[in-house]
Amino acid sequence: MKQIIDEHRRKFFGVAAGTVAVGLGVIDLARAETDAPKSSASNASFGPIKQIDAGALNVGYAEAGPSNGPVAILLHGWPYDIHAFADVAPILAKAGYRVIIPYLRGYGTTHFLSSETPRNGEPAAMAVDIIALMDKLDIKKAVIAGFDWGARTADIIAALWPDRCRALVSVSGYLISSQAAGNAPLPPSAELQWWYQFYFATERGRAGYEKYTHDFAKLIWKLASPQWKFDDATFNRSAAALDNKDHVAITIHNYRWRLGLAPGRSQIRGARKEARCNSGDQRPDDHHGRRRQRCAASRPQRLCQEVLRPVRLPPDHRRHRPQSAAGGTASLRQGRHRRRRRLSVHSMPRSSAAGPRLCRDPT
């Protein structure tokens, strides 16, 4: 049973992005699976990376699909890069989507325009980056999809700029950080999952990550997806993005900020506060693991027009590997509820409970 579920987890995210197209009526699920690339992830890649000044950054991004198609923006996590979506992008492009896959700040060819700009790694800053990118590319509205850091970024965009979010794919659920919730102690077995966050809180941890960045990333890949037997070519292709000169600073600030050990920027503070409010109060999971949410300031349907809700599977499996396979199995349920389409897809979320206000996931 464990092996079957793990295989399901490894296949999840490729179909998750494809399922957005399904929900929007572009392709059917059977076709999405049939059209999935047959080559391994290590053989898939993108064309030339484009660069554009947007906000505080010069953003590097891959693009696929027709320039006049509906836009899907795919956001990677740590310690990964845009190649997590190398097998997903062709599915969406073939369905007629214009696919934008940016390097987040601190990764790949994305770099700061000014050496004076603080190397702020908090999630709200990354959400501001993506909105700036959308503005520069003249994208009014897009499907926003992400995992890990990318999921946090996507969720903040959906909460603060619902008019820019056509649909949301947030792997593992709604992840909007709360420093107050992060201060609550957990049982030792749960705290163990955050070992590297505590390590990064020390100067030794910063120096260790700087010296052994690739070794550290490979260890996280193995611990997060123990059944995924990735090859050196697949890892090295993504590890190159971690050589960005600001990567260590962004990573360390991100995790120290979550623990309340590093300040955020005052320009981001208002957005951060509003995001926590608009995300809603976490409610108990039902038997499918879908969270009910409540917020006086923002009704759930404000988050976006369509919400992809993950189905929770047993908690002994941890992170997904989006590029492991673009094909897979998923279930789609469409229905009308308060004039809102509901989508669900089988996923493998992280082992700890993640929610909009009580976000303590190991990412």
C-alpha cells in the first residue's frame, strides 16, 4: 500500500496543473493523461530563458504556449527551480495556455536591480514580485499554481489580489504564514521535521548552507521524496539555480523571518497583515481533508473564481516531486455552489497540518 500511495504522490502535481485546464473546460482528464510526455523528467527542459525588469527584480522566466492564450503562472519551491514544471508546461501549452514559469527571487537568472535592496525572503515579498511581473507582461488575470514556497506565494496573491487570480492550484492547501502560530511548540516528532529551519537560525547554519548548498539540497530532495530515484542529471539541472548570488541570503531570511528572528520590510507589512486576515480562520477538516474557512473581511469565494482543493492522503508521506511525472491519476468533481466551481484532485500533502493562519509546514 505504501508503495502505491507514494507512486500516486510522485505523479500528482503534473496532473494537478493539467486539471486546472480540465476545470476550465479546455481538455478532458483522459486526454491530459494520454498527452503527458513519455520522456523522463531529466530529459525535459525549456527553451531560452527570458528576462524582464519587474519591480525590484530582473526576472528570469520560461514561457511556453500561444502568446494570446489564457495565462497560467507556475511557481516553484525550495530547494527546487522552474524545471519542477518541465513536464507540466507542455501539457498546458498544448491545451492553449500561455505558461509563465519564473525563477523566484534568489534563484536562477532572477536578480535584484539594486545592491541596496534588502534581500528579503518573506513570502509576501515574493507575492509582490509576481504581481509586478504580471504588470510588466500586461497580464490582467492568470491561473496561479505553486508548491512549497510557490504555494505560499500563490495563496497570498489569491487573498490580496483576487481580481488577478483566475484559478488557484495550491499544493498541500492554503499556506499563509503566521509568526504567532509558528511560536507554538509542537511534540518532538513534529519539531524534528523543521530541523533545518532551526539550523538556519544559527550562524553555523548559514555558513553551512553557503558552503554545502548543493549537498544540502540533495539531502532535502531525498528526505522529502524517499521513493523518488532521481538521477544526477535531473538534480544538477535544478541545482544550478541555487548558485544565484542571493540564494543563501534569501533562504536564510525566509526561515529566520518565520521564526521571528529576522524583520520583514515595512513596505510589505500591510500586505502581510491583510493576507492573514483575508485567508480566513482555519476550520476542522472534513473526511476528505478539505478545509472550511471563515473570515468576516473576505468570503471564501473572493480568493479566486475556482479553487483546487487537495484531498488528504495518509500523513506518513511528505513532499511531492512535481517533475517526477507529468501523467498520473486525478479525480475531478465539478458542481455549482454559491456560483463557484469546485475542483478536487488527489494529492500528497506534507505530513503536518497546514492552514492559512496556523502554517507550520516543513517547507
